[in-house]
Amino acid sequence: MHKRVHIVPLSKLVHASPTKWEKLLREIEEGKLRAFKYYLPLREAIVQFCRKKGLDRNRIVTQMSSRARATSGKRGDKIARDNEEAFRVFEGSFFPEIQKFKHDFLRDEHVGVPFADAVVIFGHPHLEVLDSHGRDRFVVLHAADWKPEELRAYLDLLSEIVQMRFDKPPSSIWCMNLRTGKEEKVRPSSRLRHKCETAARLYSRFISAMESEA
């Protein structure tokens, strides 16, 4: 049976050198829950904001800040500020381009899709909307400080999920960079896909080797 792997940790392994794999895998495992929680209040607030078509903004932002502040003790104030700033970028740069909210995937569960004949990858966009041109778009709310190559690998892996699960092309992914206010284009590349597939096969072999030693 193929190993299941989320596309976030897998994307971080795509460009890592072999000598860094064990350290990176350990860091990913230790930081996974924290990283997910950091911008969870932001994602939930944006979904509410879109559902309400921009109404009730102050209440939504206040609730977002309170949840963010409560997530991590002394770092709560910084987390709240980061969530607030990312929300402002979304509100100013991207919300005006959304014609209609359709669905959110924040608590979505699915079986994943086979990848590289080695693993089953899972992960999802954050919400589905119609943009100002009436096109169906799968939104990624990107606020974390990732390296550009990590983001490209993540989007390539996500494009495979969107293609297999929703029968939509890579251009249907709308990656909103909530640091810059710019869209991150998904640019299919056979070279990048090869790197992603190689990483998936190596990941599968690594996990199998670790389990056989246990």
C-alpha cells in the first residue's frame, strides 16, 4: 500500500539535498501542527467574510484576532498581528476580484490521489469561488514565509490533486500571496514535476526503510 503524505511536507523535500532530508523530515514533523495553526484564524475569517459578502467585517476580524492571540501564549500578539495584516492584504487586493463564494475546504477530508506510483498525496485548496470574470477558481491563501521553490513545488502537487479530483486545469488555482498582494501563477513544468515525483519516490523509500528498522 502506498504511503500517504500531505503535499505541504512533500513540497519542502522536493529541493532539499539528501544530506538535509532526515533533519528536514524531523523539523517538518515537529512543526506541522504549529504551522497549520498559525494562520488558521485567518483562513476561517476569510471564509466567513466571503460567505457574508463582505458584511460584518469588524466582528469577523475581532474574532480572528482573539483566536490568533489565544493560540500560542507569549507569541499570541505577534500571531494576531500577522493574521490581521494578511487579512488586510486579502481584503484590499483579492476580495474585490471575487464574484461569488462557492465552497470551503478547511475541514475537507478525502482519500487522496496516487502520485508517481509511490505515494498517495493529499491536501486541498482553501476555498472555491467564481472570480470577477465568472471563472471557477480554487483559492490558496498563502501567507507563510516559504521559499519560492517550495511554493512552486506545492502548487505543482496541488495542481495534480485539482486535476484528478475536480477535473480542472492548473490555471484554475488562484494562489493569493497575502504578503505581497500578488497572485502566484501556477506554471506547469516537466522538470519540476520530475523533481516532485523523485521526491515522492525517495520519501516512500525512506519511510519504508525507517519502518523496517523499527
